[in-house]
Amino acid sequence: MKSNEAVRAVMAADGITQMELANKLGYKTQSGVGNALSRENGMRVDVFVKMMNAMGYDVIVRRGKDEMTVTE
């Protein structure tokens, strides 16, 4: 699953619109969210983490038993 697909899945599951996510991120319009979601090859990692955090999710990197939370 690409990063933009993961964001879309969370938005759909939680009933969050692009405008609502834009507001949580401090964007003036939803175009910043829409542009990131429409990228064919996914989105930048920092944008992905910022969006997931704004929706109340953590991004975890795990290797075996070791894991770390990625922050903005």
C-alpha cells in the first residue's frame, strides 16, 4: 500500500474529508491535501507523517522486536 493510499484509507475509515484534514494541518484550502493524495508514486515521508499524526495516528518503524515512532 502506498502512503497516499494509507492516508485515504484512514480518512475513509474515520470519516475525515480533505477539508477537515487540511484544517487539522493548518492549510487554508484542501488543495495541499488533494495534491499530496493524487501523486501517482505516493507522497513525501514528512507529509505522510504529518497527515497521519494530524488524524491521531502514529507512524511506526519496526524491525523484529525493535521499533521507533516517526515524528514530524
